[in-house]
Amino acid sequence: MMKERMTRKKIPMLLAALAAVFIMSSCVFAAAPARVRGVKVSAGETGAKVRWNMVRGCDGYFVYLLDVAKNKTYTMKIPSPTTTMRKIKAGNLRRLSEYKVQVAAYKGKTIGRRSSVVRFNTIIIPPSAVKIKLRSELKKEVNFAWTKSTPCQYYELWRRIPEIEKKARLINGKVKSRVVKVSHLKAGVTYIFYVRGVREYKGKKYYGPFDRVTLTPYIPEQEIKLANTINTTYAYYGGTNPTRKYSKAQLEAYVNANNNGVPYASANKYLVWCNTNNFHVYIFEKGLRPAGRWTLIYSTPCIIGRGSHNTPRGFFNFSGRSYWHDYGGNHAEYLSYFTGVGTNAVHSLLYPTQSDNLGAGYKASGGCVRVPRRYAKFIYDNCQGSTFIVR
């Protein structure tokens, strides 16, 4: 009887204890943080940035990083009382290696479910882009430099001659310096040079993007050959017949006699005339024999303004110049302004889109006069203050 009474008294106590354990376990289970979602990884060479969505009510996060090749897991604990810290940068990783990452939130001693597995590979960062800057352009050589590329061990220099080559060819595969002089070129021939950064890792090469520059070695004045006859449709020569040809003497007669019978004046020994009817630019030099009269030394096709952006007509003076101007992906060189600095100018063609082999002139610019580089350079170097006629 006594044993039966003792057993009856213990049963309620056992039931109460079991109930307490059940309630406590239920509370712990209910307090487990939600599963982490939205894990994203941005991998570099020896590190990776891991981000994820916020889990409300947690005390922080655990990040589990598995090195697949070594089958070793690294665990990082990130206390985050305000739950706003949802990123970490993992370092000391091996290049070109595979990793897996998971993230779990914790509350007290309770850890929530891990996120889905995210795989990533560390990489090799290629060299950054270079920017070529021209330093000088002489008779048979050119000098140019470029900005530093990182990370980079050396540079490659390529060259193409548009007139005879469809593809560029490598001329120096291991350039350590960022300043280059290329000699033994042909004056007047257009060359395109390409430069890119290179780095090596475990026998494999990684390349940066190319930058290029178009160059034409300078032709001295005495080496430029002027055609015996020049096509023109200028009305002052008796109509607009495009098949009619006029000699060098006829063109000189125009600038020497159409200013009320006397030669046009200029502040120095050069005069530049842009004929908008036949899309030509003529450069005259004041001769000694006969004294004070203009002699034609250069003639080149040109590109003038189109539509509502016609090249302004009249008499101007070159005042102000700029070596380089960017046109959003293209650039012009040797700008000589004739309507104020920063406005209309005589300058080179637009590189790299256009080639110096301008067969015939036409209308395409926004008001400027474009000529092949060698003529733009001559005007840039010699004609500041000179008269510029646009007719």
C-alpha cells in the first residue's frame, strides 16, 4: 500500500517535469532565427565580399567558407546586435580556386538554418586600360607615352599600316618602359600603334584592353609635292564645272589679284584659303620673287560644316590653338581656332574613326574645317596670326 501511494505521488511530479522540458524546448525552437537568404559573392584574386539579406531579431551571423580543394571549412562569427551588419570580406584566399559559402543567423546559443550553398572561384585580375599620349611626331620617327596599367608586368606594342595591312602585327612583346620612340618610319605614311598591359601567372598571360594612336611622321615642306593641276569648282573661275582643272598659277592669281587688284594681307608669311565649293584648303607663302606675292605650297581636300552647322564664311585670323580635343570616342589634333578659342578651328581628321587618306572633301563637320594631320600640324606650327579666308 505504501509503495502504491508513493508511485501515485511521483506520477504528477514526473508529468510536471516532462511538461516543463517540453515547454522549454518549444520556446528554444520558437526562438530560432529565420533562414538567411539572398547570399551574394563578389570574388577577387585573394579575397571575396559576401553579402546577404537581413534576418530580424538575431544577434549575429555565422559565415561558413569551404575550400573545395582542401576540403576545409573556415567559420567566421559576426556579432550584429542591430542586425545591420550583413557583409564580410574574406581574405587570404588562394588564386584560381573554388570555394563554397553559407551563412546562418544565431540568437543566443541557437543557430538558424544555413542558407543555400553559393559557389565561387577566385580570379586573376587583368591589367587595366592604358591611355596613349603623343609626345612628338618627327620626319621619320614618333615618340609617345602611355599611362600606367595595374596590375601589370610589361606592355605589348603593336603596329598597323592601314594602306597595306589589314591586321596589326606585334613589334615589341615586352616593353618595360612607358615611353617609346619608334624610328625608321616613312614620312607621310599613316601608322596606327596599339598598346596593352600584360601580366603573367603560372605561365599564363592575362591582357588588358588595347589603346591606340594614329600617327603620320612629319613631311618637311620641301618634300610635299604639289599637283600640277587642281580640280576646283570655284565660281570666280568662270562657272562651276567640276571637270575643269586650274593650274597652280591660276590659284595664285586669285589670291594675288582679288583684293581690289592687290594681294591679300596677312600678319606673317602664310595665307590659308578654304574653298567651300570644291572642299579644298590651300596654303600660300609670301614669296621673295616676285616680292610680296603669294606662292601656293600646299593643297589638300578638306571636310567642312554641314546643314545648320555650315563653316562661317569671311576673313579671319588664327588666334589660339589647342593640341588635342576629345569628341566622345574620337579626338582631333592640332586645332587652330579662327572664330575664338574653343569654337571653330582648322584641325586634323577625327581619329581613330577617320583615316588621313582623304580622297575627296565633303560636308560632315559641326563647323570646323578638317584636314589630314600633316597639314593641320603645319598650320598649328606656323600660321598663328595668319589670315584665313573662307569663301
